[in-house]
Amino acid sequence: SSFPMRLKNNLSKLGILTPILDLVFKTFEDYEKFSQIPEAKGEIAAIRSEAFFLPLYELYITYGGIFRLKFGPKAFLIVSDPSIVKHILKDNSKAYSKGILAEILDFVMGKGLIPADGEIWRVRRRAMVPSLHQKFVTAMINLFSQATDRLCKKLDTAASTGEAVEMESLFSRLTLDVIGKAVFNYDFNSLTNDTGIVEAVYVVLREAENRSTAPIPVWEIPIWKDVSPRLKKVNAALKLINSTLDDLIAICKRLVDEEELQFHEEYMNEQDPSILHFLLASGDDVSSKQLRDDLMTLLIAGHETSAAVLTWTFYLLSQDPGVMSKLQNEVDTVLGDRFPSIEDLKNLKYTSRVISESLRLYPQPPVLIRRSMKEDMLGPYPIRKDEDIFISVWNLHRSPSLWEDADKFNPERWPLDGPAPNETNQNFRYLPFGGGPRKCIGDMFASYENIVALAMLVRRFDFELAPDAPPVKMTTGATIHTTNGLVMRVRQRTRYPATPTIPVVETASPASITEAAI
Ligand code: HEM
């Protein structure tokens, strides 16, 4: 037996009461049991000063697929091993909650689907997943095309004057316009004008990101809450968003009441195909606070992620003219001068691989957060209840032991005649949309949105980094941002036929969509 155990036996022979010994030695034993995991020490400043997943990568190379990182009294488990990740996300997912994430996001998402746990999560997931059915996602393709077309018009001007454009903020506006319309039938029109509500959304988003990287939760200090100008601004923004959402919910309720409603699995109102309309029509029995939380969650989840994917895809393409011309070739051949149809999306295979590869190199978000709700075994190591866990998707996706030329942008690694990569066929070394029961519910929506936007943009323009663009570096938010924007020069392509036409909308049968290898 171990040294502490022998010591305990000897002390008990000396007549010390067993309950006291048990208490003292339990601490020892626990310490021994739980401290088998390799331990790294960190500086709290590192988390704030740069993209914090970069130092975590260095530690991963040193300590391996699971280690405990200590900052003074705080400790995190950093997990970058596919089989342990699969255990946490899928096989034993019931033993894990969203932990810190739920605490950070509470002010904006409340009990929305991303932070929610337990019974609330189960009920809300069951209510919301059906709203993203095939017919809905197919109908959204036109919305994606129209929004991208507005962005193209904006870029026409820049192309003719030769001025540089900051693409990251344009992508953010593109995806905000799309998600507003898709989730609650609201036109943010952020590509064309700046209204108070658009600014309010950005104030709230920045605050969420600020909180996720703040070492001290100042927003919990009672007096600070009332005097800090930043928090006052955040509260005003939240108030505006909430009252806008309440109005939209009320409008939608009236529409549903007036409708001759026949609700069925692929129900969709043609005038208002939004997710909100589906939820209300389904008779979803939910408090208005919960509904607001859910809508807000979808708004944020569907907006920043897609914007980040497009930003980094265009950055990668600017570094690799070979991939860009192959991509443009496919788009010219498959799409011609049309707005994309669902058939086209199925055939834009290289375009889809470019996005898969971009998501490998720049996963959004780069880190998933969990907390253990009971003791568990991670690989060979026992862990405690209430341990905060960071699953580094960044490390998984860039691991030199899991990938050949891990840092190389190489869409060819995903053969066109093979399946599109996902967490299942890649055995959890590739997690663009998470995995297990909490996998993203917008994966199909987002994939279509990104393919449409990418295809339509590269069909019309050539993109390169502007000659005087600031270097493109990463910084951490909820997703990976650039530090100083993605400043590009756009040029009209000469091969591109001038006016796109809108295709006859074909409502494809669900079967044909399932076959799509996107
Ligand atoms: C969850 C990625 C777009 C709604 C997730 C997760 C990831 C992810 C990695 C898992 C988080 C975790 O396990 O902690 C992405 C990426 C997107 C995208 C990369 C774009 C390219 C969307 C869109 C929507 C959406 C468009 C909504 C229409 C959600 C929701 C969850 C989620 C509601 C939480 C699901 C749950 O916990 O049950 N997403 N997402 N996402 N995503 Fe997405």
C-alpha cells in the first residue's frame, strides 16, 4: 500500500480515532488520485494578451492530450485527445454541463439552447431542432443568394474605385442580415444602413466576448454594475434588443392566429418562413423570456460563426492563388451566371471542401467548454466533480500526430469522391460543429450559407490582400477574429457574366437533399 495508507494504519495503532484519520487522509488520497494528470502552470495574463488557444497549443505539444493548467487557485483541464473528447461530448455527455460558459453568457442568452443544461436543454432542443427542417433550409438558399448579391453590389463600387475594403465587418453584416431574417423575419439591413438595433447587437456581442476573456467578473460587483459606463451601455442595448424581440414575437403571434393553420413536420409559412413562426405555429408552450433567450441564442450562434468562417476562408484563399483559381473554375462551370439552387450546392464539391478545410484551420469557436458534474475517468486519469474543461478544437485540428502537414491549407486532403468530413467519419479528430447530443443544430444551414456566399463572391471578383493591409493576426473572442481587420482589394473578374438570374425555385424532395454530399 501507498505511503499515506501505511502512515494511516500506524497512526490508528497509536490510538487516533478512525473518523479523524479518515477525514485527514481522504484529502491525501483524493490529492493522490486526482493529481495523476500532467500539470502545467500558466500566467493569467496569457489568456488575455493574445489568442489564448496559441499558448494552449504549445502546452499540448509538451504535455499531451490531457493536462491540468493551473493559474493560482484556478485550474482547467485542457483536452486535445480525440477519444477523450468523444467520451466527454458523446459517450458520457450526460456527466458534463456547460459550466463557465453558462455563467458568462447568462446576461445575454439566459437559458437559451447553447448555455442551457439538463431538463431545460432537453425540452428546448426537442422544440427547436424540427424548425430547421430540409424544406426550411432549402428555402433559405434564396435568402443567402439575395443577401450575398447585396454584398456584391457593395463591392462593385469598391472594385470600380479601387479602394480597399475591410471584409471582416462586411461578412459580419452579411450573416447578421441573413440570421435576422431566418430566425425572426427581421430585416436588419445592416449591409446598407446602421440602425440603433444593429449597433445594440454589436454592443452585446462585444460584451459577451469581453466577459469570456476577463480575468475578474467586474459585472458581478453590485456598485460597478450601476456606475460603469460600459455596463450601462450594455444594459441599454439589451433593453432595446429585448423590446424589439418582444415586438417581433407579438407580430408573429398575430400572423399565426390569422393563419389557417395545418401544422405538420415540414410546416413552413411561405410569407414568413422564420424559425420563430415555426415555433409559434407548432404550439410551442414556452414563456416569453425563454423564447427570447432562444431567439437571441440563435441570433448570436448563427451570426458570428459564419462571419468568422468566411473571413478566414478569404484570408486563406488570398495566401493560395492555386486553390482560388481551382475554386473559381468549379464555380464558373457549375454555377454559370445563376443564383445557386440546391442542385448547384450539391455539385459545388470543391467549394464545400474549401470551407471544410478552412473550418479545420480556423475552428469556430476554437475551444469548447464543459464542467464535470461528477467524478469520471478521462483516458487513464480520474477527474473530480466540478472540474472546468476546455476542449481545444484548435489543437485537435492542428495536431501534428493526427494530420499530415497539419498547418497547410489543403482542400485536396478531402477527396471529392469521398464523403464530406464530419466528426463521425473523422472519429472526433475533426469537430467543425461539435459532436454528440449538443452538436450544432445549424450545421446544414451554415454550410449552405457559406457555400452560397463563397461561390457568388469568387465568381464575380478576384480578391487579394490590399498592398498596405495590416498583417492578418488572430485575437480571441467567442470566435477567432482578426486583430486589425481583413483589408482586401477586389477586382471584377473579366470572365464573369454580368447579370445573375434568379432560378426557378425548385422545392427538392427531402430524399434528394439527404443524398447531397455537402
Ligand atoms: C452549437 C459551430 C452555425 C445554432 C454549436 C457547436 C459548435 C457550433 C462547434 C457546439 C458547441 C458545444 O458543444 O459547446 C457552428 C459553426 C457555425 C454554426 C462553425 C457556422 C459555420 C450555427 C447556426 C445556428 C447555430 C447558423 C442557428 C441557426 C447552434 C445552437 C447550438 C450550436 C443552437 C447549441 C446546440 C445545443 O447545445 O444543443 N455550433 N455553428 N449554429 N449551434 Fe452552431
